[in-house]
Amino acid sequence: MLRTLIVDDEPLAVERLQVICARQDGVQVVGTASDGESALRLVAALEPDLVLLDLTMPGIDGLTVARRLSDQAEAPALIFVTAHDEFAVEAFDLDAVDYVLKPVAPDRLARAVSRVQARRSGAPVMAEPEQEACWLTEFWVPHRSELIRIAAETVRRIDAERDYVRLHTGDQSYLMLQTITGLEEKLDPERFIRIHRSCILNRDTVTGLRHDGVGVWSAETADGEALRIGRTYLPAVKKMAGR
């Protein structure tokens, strides 16, 4: 059984989660809290396996609670339950198992809980050597009422849109709260290359480089586009081409 703590400042939201959890196999609600400080005290006292955590609360918010819990040796699993989709990147940076949007659907929460159970029952993950970088292999992006997983290799182009990036996967695109520079640091340089301050390309989509004169170059892609290469990024792009 997953001993579960519900943290939300809305009584109706707490009641709904209690009802949903009561119908979930393997879930036992051991307590509820209506603010961040109470949540931290109850985690210390009850030692739950799982915390269903709202983001926006009076006083200490959900992200702060998650950061403090992440410092613990035996931290509970976290599922964020919120009406706001713009904090997904921060949530997964804090090793949240899932990010469920309100109003919570029972089947959606069941999938999130199953991920916690799978993580608890899985074999230990062997640590990678420290010198080996761990690049992003997937993205979790808001889409309608939930988050969906996008494999990194399926992303063909990434465009900057102020504090967001847009991931293009063929005929679909997804908006994610993340700066393009911050995302670039997490991407495998063997798979992705930045060609402009507002554009990163999957290397496999680049079919050629075109010199447009006066030092201006463009990257031609398998989609038939010619994308301007910024001067700052031109040396790295040429190096990719062996020039």
C-alpha cells in the first residue's frame, strides 16, 4: 500500500482526491494538509510513501515543499496536482513522478499512481560514471488536460518563444516552459545543434548547408526549409559538416 498524504488548500479538492484515492488499488490516505508548513510537519511525522501536492498554497508553496523534501535521504514520491500547467519543467527537475492537472480524472491519477508503484518495485538503477553526461532522452509537455511524453529523437526542431520553447515533431508542435539556452545545456550535442539564438535542430534533419553570400549561411532541412544560421553558431555548424 502507498501511504499517501494529500496537500491542498482547497477543501473540495482534498475531498475529491480522498474519494478518488479510496477507489484506487494500493493507495491509503494517511493524512491531509492545507499548507506547506503543515505538509512538511506531517511528512516528518507520518513518513508517507507518496505526497499528492498542490502548487499554489498560502505561505510555503508546493515547489518549495518539494525542494525541501528533495534534500531528505528517504523522500516520498511526489505527484503534483494543480490547475496550472506552467510549472511542469520545474516539477520534473525536482524528480516529480507525475504532474496531474485539475480537475483530476480518476483514470489519470491511476496512471500517475502506477508510475509510483513501478518506480518502487523496479530494480535499482545503477549510477552512471560521473564523467558521463546524462542528456535528456524525453520531454514531458502539457497537452490538453495532462502531460504527454515525447521522445527526444522525434523532435526535429526547437524554436524559442520568449521564456518558452516550441518542440516540433513533424506535423505537430508543443509549447514548454523553458528557455532555449537552458534546454540546450541538457541536450546531447551528438544529436542536436544550435544554429541560431532562437533555433536548435536535430542533426538528422539537416540535409545541407547553403551559402547565401556576404557571409550568410542557411541550413537546409528534410522538411524543405532553409533556416538562417547565426554568425555565432556558424563555426560549430561548419564543424559538423567537416569544414
